[in-house]
Amino acid sequence: MTDSDSDSAAEIEITADLVRDLLREQHPDLAELAVREVEGGWDNQQWRLGGELAVRMPRTERAPELQRKECRWLPHLAPRLPLPVPRPVRVGEPSARFPKRWTVMTWVPGEPLDRTSISRGDHAADTLADFLRALHVAAPAEAPGVVDRGAHPGTYAEGVDHFFRSVALDGRADEVRAVWDDAVAAPAWEGPPVWVHGDLHPANVVVSAGTLSGVIDFGDLFAGDPAWDLAAAWVVLPRGGAARFFDAYGLADGATIRRARGLAALKSLFLMLMGHNGDRGLPGGKPAWGPAGRAALDRVLSTDVV
């Protein structure tokens, strides 16, 4: 695809009518299913298709490559994971109507955690531990590697400094910095690269009946340090869940937990910044993420499970 193709894709308004037209052109057997826009999303704009499917339309430059990654690896991973995850069903090819690749995936039922809450904390901690223990196995040599996330925390000093400058920490900056510095000082991951979701936060897990019921958005999937997912012990689970989670997970040593806690602080600051941007009406801002990020940071600072 040329740069002009990418620019034109960014300018196209993605509507229900466009989604239906693309389905009629490439997957006519799905074209009569109801199409409803789904709120949220970052790299992709999502449309519910009937009751069991979703159409994911890319809206950032990196989105088509993330979709390719999901289509390549989710069929391999999904059968052994104990929670529902999206599975690719169809692929939409670039066309005159829309010059980027798009996908039809299975719909994962439930409400994203950034719009609801977990009431069954112990159950959620055990469920997340079971899920990540199943995911975190040695990845094959051809698995995707580290790109913009996944390395040792010490690699991200510049990004963390940006968050410290951009987020109001209400007198807790020294506490947050201490957690981060401890993660930077922790030894690096010495095990084999394992499968890592890479982007576990409240918008990428779904909840039903008060507990975790699914995981979505595997576009940042990579093989590397599991600490990037273990940060979810603080970012996703309610207060008190981290200790139970690590007991149930059973595979993390002290250094990994230290890295995970620092990464949880980093993710919390990111959520807070996106929430602040949303409150100001800036592009990409997510108002609901601010409270989620502040709650997660509070859990990071009030919990030490090492």
C-alpha cells in the first residue's frame, strides 16, 4: 500500500453502510446480519455483526499489521486458553471502497471492565491466573518479538518521564518513582520467551456475572517477558487481588513480580493520561480510563507482594 492509500484510508468515514457494502462485496453471506457500532477501540473501529461476530475496521497505520498478527496466531492459541478470546472468521481485502485489510472475528460476550466492575475478586484473581498460566508457555522461534513494548523496564525511561510530567500525582510522585526504580533495578527475564498478550488493561478484558469472562485485542501479542501481563494483577484486579493472583499463578519469582509492579505503575499512568485527554476532549482520549488508572495506581502503591 502506498502512503497515499494510507492517507485516503484515514480520511474515509467508517459507517454502518460502508461495513455492509464491504460485506456485500466480499462476504455476501454475512451482509444481511445486523450491524451496530461498538463504542471504544484504539487501533480499530469495531462493529457488532449479528449476535456472534464483529467487524474490525483499522483506523491507525499500524492496525492492519496487528490484525494480521491476530489472524496468524489466535487460531493457534485460542484452543488451549481457558477464557473466550476473539477468533478470526473472515478477512476483508483492500478495495476501491476501503484500501486497508479488515477482519471479521468472533464476538466475546461480556462488558469491558472500563465500563463495569469486578465484584467476585477472588474468582477473578484465580481466573486471570489460570488464563495467564495457560498463555505463558514457550513461544516458537517464528513468534512475533518485542516491538514498542515487551523489553526490560529500564528501556522505557524517556516514556516514563513523559508520564511523570503529564499526569497529576497529588504528592505521590516519589512513591511512584520508587516503585518504578525498583522495577528498573530488578534482574531481566532469563527464561525462554513466552507468549504475552502485551496489553492487558480494563478495556481489553470483559466481565460477566462479576468476574472475568474473556480477553480481547491481541494485536500487541509478542514472545518475551511475562511481567508485561502480570502487571494486570494491579491494573485489572480489584484491591486485594494481587497476592491471591500470584499465589494461584505460581510461576513468578521475586524479580518478575518487581518488574510487573513497576509496569503496572507505568500502565496506570498511561490510563490516567488518556483519561485526562478524554476529559479535555482531545483525540484518542478515554474519559473512563482516568478513574481506572487512578484506582490501579492506588492498588500498586498500597500493595507489596514480593
